[in-house]
Amino acid sequence: MGRLLNVFVDICLLRAGPQDLPGSHFLVLLTASLSLLTGTLVIVGTFGSLDTALAAQLLDILLLLGLLRLVLQLTGKSARFPQTASALFGSGVLINLVTMPLQLLGSADSPASSGGGLSGLFYLALVIWALVIVGHIIRHTLEIRIAAGIAIALGYFLIVNYIVQSLFTVA
């Protein structure tokens, strides 16, 4: 298990790719479940209720799985699905775990303190880094340039955020 965690950390540091993970459907299920849990905890404040945050996070996961499956089928790389999905969800879990303390720092600070602004800056940097990680994973999966992978990640991020915010009330 420690070796697997090291691979996820290495993916987040751009030193490994999805091809370094086992092609296990159990790992997809495990990382998707952990992503659902940690992602819901990260966004619950945005949506104001656990139910809405859980539904929004579940929608995000289902859209990611569906789009990933479609793109891999269209490009003839369907066999890469388990590794890519595990890499996306596992790296997302690590990003979520780093995000949680930043949210606590931002919410614990009074508006007059500088900590809230600093945690907001760290949060923005984390979002950008998460997009780079997803771009890195997409690059390896589709065998494209990193810039194209990041562009795909950004497009996905913007589209899914638009859909989620259209369907669910943001607090």
C-alpha cells in the first residue's frame, strides 16, 4: 500500500504517470470512493449542505468516468482506462487532502487578518497545480504534449463547474 501511495505522490510531482499504476478495477473503485469522500468534504462549504455537495461530487465523478471512457474508446486506448481513472482519482484525493487544512485556515481567520488572503492564494496555486497534474496524466494517456493535456484539463474543469453550478445551488 505504501508503494502505491508513493506512485500517487510521484504522479502529483510529475515524476510518474498512470502507466506506473496497476490496471486494477478495484483500484478505480477504491480511489473513486476516496475521491467522492474527500471531494465532498472539500466542497461542502461551497454548497452549504452535505447532500448537495455529495450529489455535485458524484456528478463530477460520473462525468469524468463517462468522458474518459468515451475519449479512450475514440482514440483506441480503452485498455488504459483503469490506470488513467485511478491516477485521476488518486491524485485528486491527495490534492483534496492538502486543500482541507487550507480551507480551515481560511475559515478560521477573521476577514481583517492576512491569513485568509494567504490561504486563498495557496488555494489558487493548488487549483492550478491540480490542472497541471491532470494535464500530465492526460498527456501520458493520450500521448500528446503537456500543453494540450493542460488545455483539456482546463476545458473539463470549466465545463464541469458550469454544469454543477447550473444544477446545484451554491451557498
